[in-house]
Amino acid sequence: MRKKWSSMIMAGMLVVSMLSFQNVAQAERLVEPTLSDSINRIVEEKLAGADVSITVREQNSGEMVYDYHGQTTVKPASNMKLLTTAVALEVLGKDYRFNTSLYTTGKLSGGVLNGDVYLKGQGDPTLSLEDLQQFAEELKAHGIHKIDGRIVGDDKWFDNDLLTPGIWAEDEPYYYAAPITALTTSPNTDYDSGTIIVEATGTMVGDLPSIKVTPNIGDLQIVNEAQTVESGKPNTLTIERLYQTNEIFISGNLPIDKTKKEWVTVQHPTTHTLTMFQAVLAEAGIEYTKEKVFQAETPNSAQLVAMKQSMTLEQLLIPYMKLSNNGIADILVKTMGKVKNHHGSTKAGLKVIEEYGNSINLNMEDWQFEDGSGISHENSVSSLLVSELLFKVQSEDWFATYFTSLPVAANADRMVGGTLRNRLKDPLTAGKVYAKTGSLTGVSTLSGYLVASSGQSYIFSVLVQNKSGTAPVIDEIVKEIADEL
């Protein structure tokens, strides 16, 4: 009898187990159609006429959960940084630092340096006015009070191409399309290298607005043709550098109680850095005999006076990825080219990116890119490939650093939420989506990781082009993914 009951219990357990398995299997079969119905409806109703590519994967296994034209290639915009950042961590390492060095040549006699002063850059996007001031203090500490020679910038670490191929002429004055050299400065801790901040403030009605430049005007010139107008009148002020010139043109009307601030690119970062350095030297009481600045390679005989090291790459990834900094992406590409292929060019850096992709078995033939930032309209990739990248990098020993650099949905802290700090605020997604945004004219993208309502984690990539204002629709799609899964 005991044996019979035992057999019956085991049989019952088997039936329950089979029923449970069938229920789970049915639930799994139901997930995709439900998700498909929800997302398909959103795409048909709100993204009609657009090119759309969407992929959702289970995070741990990489198994496909949902695919809407997953193989369709779309401009990734700043989702390109997902690949660039992965390769930078692999090739340079999270502890990589950029160096800027101060050298002198010649002899010092009675406080006069009968020789040249060299600033040698290696692409540090964090170099600041304060660093230049520290260099001036180092010269004084070495007894130098006058430079009877040249002030020279050594930017030979990179090539002479200031802009990546995909930057349009009309974008050149703006911070997101700043020129790149190996000797550049940034105006603040966002590290928008190759730019200055120009701020206009209304003064007396009928007078020119007052202008403040941060950190230093350098070799740029201000042409102020704006006017202060009465409070309540339209603010029509524009601040922009004229194409291929050093003139910043300010025009339009600024109400007396208003201010306007713009990040404006410099024409050539190296010459701008050197003219800033001249101003710093003068403020420090160091004379120099030559007004003209020069560019040349530092001779082997030069003596090292001081060196400034940047923060680590791991630390730099926070402002870079959270705020989607194009300049840092371009610098990283050229740096990888220099470190790996001994040539600090975009072309050499992109070859390194392609080599890494092949090493982890990404289909790099279907990745088309001519920069590392995503600003080019010639870049293209599918959501299938982006999600595959996000799955494969999880096995890298630097993945925690990579993941931490991603913007976090609805987190108000600028250096945590980044470009997602004002998006995906619904309780389903707030603090549960870790993803890279992307935006170009007619393009919006979002790819990353999310924790769904079930508590399970997923990888997703949503790429949309040929339609404006689609970021809210992408957020709606991501919310559906979080809800349904």
C-alpha cells in the first residue's frame, strides 16, 4: 500500500510538473504576440513613413524576444558611441590618461630663457585654463621671467584633419561639431573641447549687450552688433562664429532682463590654446618677445618642465557618455589610431574599431561608419547588430565601467541621468532603463538595457530615421517593452 501511494504521489507530481511546464511554455508563446501587437500598433500609428528597426533580447542568453525589421540599417546617431566606447575600454583601458607636457629649449640666464617653450599635447579633452596657469607657475618656479624665443604648440600626436568627414559646414560653429587637435582646451567640466562659452547680458535699452567669454577669448574676435531692448520684447539674439573665420558675430535683440549663452567652437584649437597661454603668461608676469605663436614637433633635446595628466578614461566616460560628447568620441578614435596603429587619424582609429568588432564576431561588413561619435549621416547599422554588441560586451572585464557610463532614465542628477534625465519618468521605466540616446536631423535612437516589470532584464535597440520628433514615441515603445515583459 505504501508503495502504491508513493507511486501515485510521484505520478501526481509529474502531472503537476508537466502542467506547470505547459503553462510556462504557453506564457512564453504569448509574450511575443502581445509585445508584437503593442509595438506594431505604435509604429503603424505614430511612425508611419519612417525607417524603423527594433530588437529586444533576453539579457542573459541573448535570445531574441522581439524583432521589428531588426536587420534594417538606420543612422545610429550617438548610438555609435556604444561601439566606440567599448573599443576604447578594450584598447586603451579604463586607467588610460591623456598627457600634456611643458618643455623648454636653450639656456636660462638672469631669469631670461634664451630658447623656446613647447606645449606638447596628446589630445587631452580636459585641459583647462587653470592647467595653463599652473604651467606658467612652473616656469616661474624654474626661474623663468622672460622668454626670448618662441611659444610653440606640438600637436603632432594627431594628424592635421580638424573635422571628421560627416560634419556639415553649417554645423561647424557649434559645440557638437568642434574641431579636434592634440592640443585643445575645454571651458568647463563638461569637457566640450575646442569651444568657448559666450554669454550676452542685456544692459541699458538701446545699448550693446555686455559680453562675457569663458575661459578666454584667445585668438577669436567678437563682433557685437546686437541691441538691448525693453523687457517683454522678443529675444532674437544669435551668437555664432562665422564659417572658417575667427570672428564671433553677435546680432539681434536681447531684452534687458535676459541673458543668452552659447558654446562656440574655435577655428583652430592649437592656436587658440597657445594664444590663451600667452595671456596666462602675461598675467603671471612672464614676458615673451615673439607675439606670433608657432606649431612644431618638440625636439628630443628639449627639457621637461612639467606634465599634466588627465583623469582616467573610466572617470572621463561619465561626462562623455552621459552628455553624449562628440568631441571626446573623436579624440578617442584618433587616440586609438595612434596607440594601436601609430597614426593619430580618424581613419586609423576606425580601423581599430573594426578590428575589435571582428574579434568578438560582430558582422562588421554590416556596420557602416565614418566617425566614432555618430554625427555623420553616412553611418548606418541595424538594431539587430547594436543589440548583439550590447550582449557580447557583457563578457568583457570592463563591462561594469561601460554600464555605469550609460544614462539612467529619469534620474535628475545630470551626471547620472545624463541625456535621459528628463525622459521615461513613468514608474515602469524610471531608474530601470540604462541606455544611450542618439539624435540627428530626422533621426532618433535609443539602445541599452532595461529591467522589465517581471524583474527580468532585457537588451533593446530602437532606431528611427526619416521622421522628426520621434523621441517620445521611442519612449512609449520602451515603456511597452517594460510593461509586457
